[in-house]
Amino acid sequence: MVMKLGLSVTGVEDVQTPAGSFHCYRFDLDTVNQTFWISTDPARYLVKFDTGPVSAELRSIGRLGTAQAPVAYRNERLGYSITTPAGWSVENYDATGSKENSLAQLIDLVAWRRSGCRCAR
């Protein structure tokens, strides 16, 4: 199925997120009622998006997998801790606030990058 989308850059706005303040281009996909804010700097971060029922903001920016030594991670709320090998990352995801729906991902970034993936946090 091919769908024609009306994309327009409707302006430049300052957007405040947990990751900081960004000067952004605002893109509107009128046909599907979606809006994206992309930073004007050379990195072109996806700073914020709004698709009607779903919206998100950039939480942090950092380099993953640069640790040369094991990294200790502790989740106080769930009551566990782990130590990862050097170059690994722990990403915590908790959408609902309940222990049953919490997720911690352990990522071997060296192997992940070898597979051709790129990441931004």
C-alpha cells in the first residue's frame, strides 16, 4: 500500500526536554496527524514527537559502550544489582511503574555494532 503524505516544515521552535533545551525544526505530517521536532544542530537529534495518542521526548544523550572497566548497575525500586563487562550497557525501561512490567536490557555494544547497528541514546 502506498500512501501520500503531506510533509511541511512549519517553523523553528525551542523545545525543553529532560535532555536539555534544543533549537528544533518542526515537521508536520498533516495526513497522519504527526509532528516531529528535529534539532537544528549538526547531530539532528529526534528531540520530540507527537502522534496523537503517543508522544515522547529525548531523555538523554551520551556515548554508549565507552567504559573500559566493568560497570555496576543497581535498581533500587526493584531491589537488584548487576555488574556488566566492560563495553556493555544497561538500559532500564519501566512504562507502567509496576514491577511486573519492568525491563532491563543488557547490551553487548561491541557485538551490536559489529552487526551494523548504530545507536543514539
